[in-house]
Amino acid sequence: MNRVTLAIILLFGTALALYWQVQSKKANLPIPNAGVQKPDYVATDLRSISYDSEGKLESRVSATYMEHFDSDARTLFTEPVYTLFPQDGKGEWRLSAKVGKLNKASDKVMLEEDVLIEAISFNDPLQQLTTHYLELDLKSMILSSEQEILISGNHFHMSGVGLHADLNAQEVKLLSKIKGTYEPQ
């Protein structure tokens, strides 16, 4: 064997080794979008109204963007705004956040980032509640959170950690580390 033949065999052997090494590294990389589920449908500038079985207004929902996944009955919202009308009709509440998730199987809404709950009526003692995370059970109209809660109302301010609120019974309970101030009229 002469030098030229040996050089050609060495060159092709090196190229084959480099090709095999690149292919084995590619096989170990995660596949982009592997397991990422595509939504069954999307909506922009969403507006929705729900009525109960008796035809009474139950809720209004709006969002700048929405994705729905049929496979797990999940809906994702960007900048959702829920307007709720409790059973007794004695109050309307507007819930808003940067991000929202609806699990239709459990009828629960999870709101995250800059969550704001506002009373629509100026006569309600509790006017505004803010937190970072909040869950709403649509069947029972119960709000719950483990996060820090700030409450503003007519002539008072409160803060605490954890929340249990029944919108039908018009009851709000802070669970721990409660602080408050009252401004006499």
C-alpha cells in the first residue's frame, strides 16, 4: 500500500468517525416540541356568556387570547376577566388576572399573576381583593388561595395569608397572619 491509498483510507475513516459522533449527539438531544400538545381551537378577543339551567345569568368571560384542549378539558386564557353573578343575585364580582386556566372536568378556574377581584356595587363593604394566585370552584362559587391576600373595603384595609371566600354566602375569611386598619367615618 502506498502513501496516497493510506491517506485516502485515513481521511474517509476520520470523516466516518466524525459523522457517527455528530449523529449520536443528535440522537441524545431532546426533540423540539416533543409532547407539546396543540390546541383544538383558539380564540382572540373572546367574549362568552353563561346561563344556569333556569336561564339566569351566571357569568361572563372575556380574554384577549384563549386556547382549548379537548383531550384534557383544559382551557388557557391570556388576560381573562370573569364577571360572576352568585345564586342569590346580591352581588356581582369581577375577577381578572394576567393568566387563567379552566379545568372543565373539575369546574375550577385558576387565576395567576396580578389577580384582582372587584365588587361591582359601590355599596358592598368589600370592594377589592388582590393576590398572586387564586382558585375558583364554579359549582360552589368558593374562592381559595394559599398566597398573600390584600383586601380593601369601605373604610378598612386588611392583609393576610390564605383565603376562603364563599361568594354565595358573601363570606370572606383570611386564614393566617392577618393585619388590618379601620378608618372611622
